[in-house]
Amino acid sequence: MILSKLDHTIPVAYLNIRGATILVAFLDAANRPDTFAALQASAASQGFQGDVVAVWEDSQGRTRFLAPPQQHPFFQVVNYGQLRAQVSGTIQV
């Protein structure tokens, strides 16, 4: 099971975008697929009912993300540094 393979803390920011509550998790590119699935499960098990989004910087410093389609317009234009400045907690996965 993915959750048993991962055991680390991920920094997160909680945002409200046009009335939608978003948990933004800051992942490193190396483990994002497994970590994103575990992150979604962990957020749900902790009672989080909003959208879960994973963001990271690629090797050229561009912001990359995994997000529900309705959140794509926001994450396509926001700067990684602006997002990272909003970190307000962590989540264990």
C-alpha cells in the first residue's frame, strides 16, 4: 500500500480560491505520483473536504502542478514563490 511506503511530512498551504477550499502541498518532483495519491488519502482521512493540489518546481524553475481541472487556470498563472510564501502547516503522509 502506498501509505505504508511513505512516512514523511509535507508542507502545505490552505487557500480559498473563489469560494473553494484548497490544500496545496509542496512536493519534490522525484516522488510526486506516489506521494500525491497518499496525500489525497491522508487529507481525506483527516477530514479535509476541499480540493487537494500538489505543486513543485521543475528543473527550469517553472511551477508544475496536479490539480482538479477547475483549479488549472489559477495554478497556470501563479508563481511558485507566491504559493510557497503561504505555507501554514504540514500534513503527514
